[in-house]
Amino acid sequence: MESQKKYRPGFSFEFFPPKTAEGRQKLLAARDKFAALEPAYVSVTYGAGGSTQQGTLETIRDMLAAGLDAAPHLSCIGSSSEMLRDILQGYKAMGVKRIVALRGDMPSGMREAGEFSYANELVEFIRRETGDHFHIEVAAYPEFHPQAASAQKDLLNFKRKVEAGANAAITQYFYNLDAYLRFVDECEKMGLALPIVPGIMPITNYKQLARFSEACGAEIPRWLAKRLEGMGDDLESIRAYGLEVTVELCRRLLEAGAPGLHFYTMNQFEPTRAIWQALGLPG
């Protein structure tokens, strides 16, 4: 973890594009509360094969309007060079300076990946097209990507993204501190020097969290799963215990030298605010 301690901690928030006018109004209200916490930046997700492209664009515009440094997610699976070039030029024109570059999921019904198969190819393309205009974040998987053939191959895939020109990384969420510490140590052994920011998922609904975790390959440790399962549908108890667990994880990460925290907000202010306040962060 020594290499991470040289970076000044930065805190960021992730949103998804709302699908309804009501959802947009709720996010705008939450946006202003998040802005008061003065994050380093906010990010906005991007659906499989660009399925939420317009929504991502509109949400990024909303975030920029509030004076936030906004980073759109950009995935390459199912995309052409021409399509990606147009998107990048559009973001440059809007004043976007940061991008989260991802491989992305294969769109439903599509069998071929298209021109791009891996995130490192997207990072290379962004650098080739736009030079150093964008600060590029990439994904990291402390518990390893669910589709990786082995832990070692997953580390090598991450190394390729870094060498292609990534500036920083955001991890998949996790609840096992040792998984993050081991991952960072392995990266240090490979000579990778960049901030690897832990992704934090507030715990508010165990059934929902279990579905997310199964889909994305994040692990809920047995001790945590059993405790949450035992609370049944008692959401108040789940939230209280989830807050306790997540705050302790965040505190230990920061004490260990993590270069900040990236909160998966699910477009809700209160769960993240509760963690923020418990940690004594400013705002």
C-alpha cells in the first residue's frame, strides 16, 4: 500500500442516467446536496453498447451546470471507431476533462464485440484521438473480474489498461479489506504507479445488494451475508448495520492510505451522506 499513500485523498460520487422525468428531478435535487460536499468529481454510467448514451449525455450536462467536474462512463463493446470519435469530440466541446473508460457488457442479442474487445484498446483509442485532454479512469477488480480466466490474467489485463494510458483506477465495490490491500500490493509488485480508489457501495437493501453482487461478481463475505439475511425485511436494522460495516471499512481504508473513496450512490443522497458524516469528512 506504500505507493498509494503519496496521493492526496479524493472523494467522488457515481450516478446513473434517470429513465423518467421524475427520476431526473430527484437526481437534480440530490445533485445539489452532493455538490455541497465538494467532490473531486462525479461520474455517470453508460448502458451496455451505449444503450443509455443520450441519458448519460444529458446527466453529464446537468452535472456540469452545477459546476461539478463530471466524468462520463464510456464503454467500447459494440461500438465503432466513428461512434466513439463522435462521442469524444462531443464531450470535448462540452468541456468534459475526465472519462471512465470501460469494456462494457455485450448488448442483448449481439454476438460479436465489434472493433473493440477490451478496455485497454479503448484507452489506447482515446489517447490516440485526444492526446492528454482527458484524465482517464479505468476499472479494477480486487476480487477479480468474474470473466477472468485466472487471478494472474486479470492482473495482467489491468496492467495493459494502465500501460495504455490510464491515469487512475476505481475498484468494484467490496466488503473485504484484505482483498483491496492484496490487489494493491500485487499492482505495486508489477510496478504500476497510479491511484487505485476503492469503490464503496452503501448497504440499504440486502436483497437488492445480493442481486447486484451476483451480477457483477462482487463478493458479500459469509459473515456479512448471514448477519443481513437474519434481519429479513427489517430495512431499518439492515441500514443501521450496513452503515456500521461500511463506515468501518472506509475508515480502515483511509487509515491504510487509500487515495480516496468512490461512492456508488444509486442516485440517493442520504445513504452516502450518513457514511460521509460518520467519517467526519468536510461538508
